Amino acid sequence: MSTVDLLSFHRSMLKDDIRLNRFRRAIELCVKSGDVVLDLGSGTGVLAILAARAGARIVYAVEATEIVEAARKISRKNGLDDRIVFLDDLSPRVQLPEPVDVLVTETIGNFGFDEGILGWVGDARRRFLKPEAVIIPLSIELFAVPVELVEIYSRDIDWEYTQSGIDFEPMRSFAVNNLYPVRIRPENYLAEPRSLGEVKLGEVTSTAFAADEVFEITKSGELYGLGGWFSSRLCNGVSISNDPADPSKSWSHAFMPFQAPISVAPGDRLKVHISCANNGSVWRWRLDGSAKSSNAGHGKTETVQFDQSTFLGSPSMASHLHRHATRHVPELNVDGRIMSYLLDHMDGKRTLEELSVLAFESFPERFSDPAEALEHVRTISVEFGR
Ligand SMILES: C[S@@+](CC[C@H](N)C(=O)[O-])C[C@H]1O[C@@H](n2cnc3c(N)ncnc32)[C@H](O)[C@@H]1O
């Protein structure tokens, strides 16, 4: 994400009054005077500040991106320097000096689990939380609905793949296997939305999620895919959701497009399977239904089956599939060899300049001049050095 995108991402979340007020209420209800709080995914530090103001003795605020430097300044500006400790890393890589009474995290994605909340909370529960610790949010429930989204489908999936006489059709199989952040409206529904299940974060042991549902079509139309969103109980009495019927400013909705649009009519039944793995980064959606395909003749009903996954939506994932096989024997490419060489030579004695000269001499095929080597060494040193 560029710096401008990072700043506007946080600005829009801070300007979403509903989101902030709900989290503030939940924090005020759950944080007691003297508590130790963990704010996981702290961003600008806003929830850490609310927790400190609610009486926390100390807040550990963990943030993986560079916005943490702004958060430090914001906490200082608000006089909370001595009560908020920022840790600038991904939460599974940090250690805390003491057990935690309250975990607060707003790592909720458009489709609930797609920002990794199940894995982050699972790890925090194992390593940081007291047995009786409170977790905000308490739970997350996912919802899905068959949708008619003609404009989005024709823009993202069914665009004119021949451009300047060149056939770009191979891009379609990637396009159709992705989860799109879109704005869905209730008028796009072709059936009643259904819950896919609720996960209580205090009981989470796995980052995988799977659900099977049957939808009965209530409105004639063209089915383009499934829409998805979440509803989360932050604590007893305080909830937040991106339900399309009650949209919030901070989240879009998830759109899982189907391989091809299908004509549906009231009474058609669609069996749907939706699952996620790899801590919310890989999604799969399957359809097993009897409906009228757009390609079939008028009134002709056929069985339609689709089985799609974001695993197939990433061009690099698809072409590197063999590298995931357990029997694959990996070896370092040139970037791996440079990384290994530099990590070996960062021994607390050599300067960046000395390291860059070594790197330039050892990997002439990779660096066109010493300045380029120095830039690379700097990046590695910021990431892995101190
Ligand atoms: C949706 S933003 C919320 C930021 C802030 N808590 C708020 O409410 O405005 C989520 C933030 O969590 C960070 N993040 C996500 N997962 C993380 C993890 N496992 N460890 C550290 N930071 C994480 C992201 O970089 C992002 O800044």
C-alpha cells in the first residue's frame, strides 16, 4: 500500500463515527481500572488511546505497518506516552512482558475473516491472554446471499478480452476466481440472506471456516455470484456490521463471482459451500444448483455446478503450484542467495556501505552499480537489523 493509500485508509476509518463509537462503547464496558490491554492491529493507536482513557494501566499496541510511527506521535500528543507501549511488528512475532486482561482488535475484513482475525486472536489467546481475559470482539457471524450484479460482473469479469487485436482471455480464469470488495444493495438480492455461522473468538482454535447453505430463489433474475458480509458482537449489547441493509462507511462487501451467469426463477434451489483457509487468505465457493443457465435454451433447466477458489485467482499461485508440493526440493534463487549472504554478513561490525560493496562485488549479475546495492542493503537492514 502506498503512503497516500495508507493515510487515506486510516483517515476513512477514523471518520466512521459508527465504527468508532461502537468500539469506544465496548472498550468502556470491558476495560476496568488497572487492566492490561492488548490492542492488536493498532493502526493510528485510536483503540489503544480509548482503552487507556477507560482506565487501562498499560496498553500494548501492536502494529505491523509504518503507521505505528504516527501512532507513537499521536499517543504522545494526547499525553499517553507512559501508558501505551507500541510494538512495531506482526503480532505472531511479538512478545509481551505480562499477561493481558483485555484483547481488542479491529482486524475484521469485509467478509469477517479475510484480514486474518481468527489466526491473530488464536495466537494471542495461546500466548498472551489470562484465562478469564475479555476479547473484543466477542464473536463474528458471516452472511451470504445470491446476487445479481450486472455492472460489476461486466466490468471485472466479462470485459471485452480482445483489445488491439490481442486475445487476453486467459485473464478471465484469474478474474473469476477472486473475492471482490464491492457495495451490494438489498435490491441486488435474489434470495433471503442466510447466516453461515458464528465464531466465538474466545473459543477459536482453527483459522479455517466452512459452511454449507441452501438458498431458495425468491426473485427472477440473472445470478452472478454470492455476496458476503459480517456481523460482529463486540461485547454484550454492542454490535457492528456491514450488512448491506445498514451499510457502514468502513467496510465494503465481498463478491464471489460465478464462472458464468445463470438465469434463476422463484423456487430454484441453490446448494452453496463457502470456506476459507490459510488464515482468511484463501476462499473457496461452490455452487450446486438446478437452474436455467443463460446459455441453455428458453425454459430449459439444467444442473449447474461451479467450484472456485482464490487459490486459482492468483497468477503466481497457479504457476508456482508445484512449489507447494511436500516433495518439492527448493533451492535458493539469486534474491534468496543475496538475502542469505547479507544476513550472514550483518554481524554488528560492518557498515551499510561496507555491506553494499561486498554485495555489489559478489552479485554483479543483480546490481548495476554500488548505489543500487546500497539501496537493497538498506531495505534488508531496516527489516531484519537494528
Ligand atoms: C482495520 S485497521 C484498524 C486500525 C485501528 N485499530 C483502528 O481501529 O482504526 C487494522 C490494522 O491492523 C494492522 N494489522 C493487521 N493484522 C495485524 C497483525 N497480525 N499484527 C500487527 N498489525 C496487524 C494493519 O496493518 C492495520 O493497520
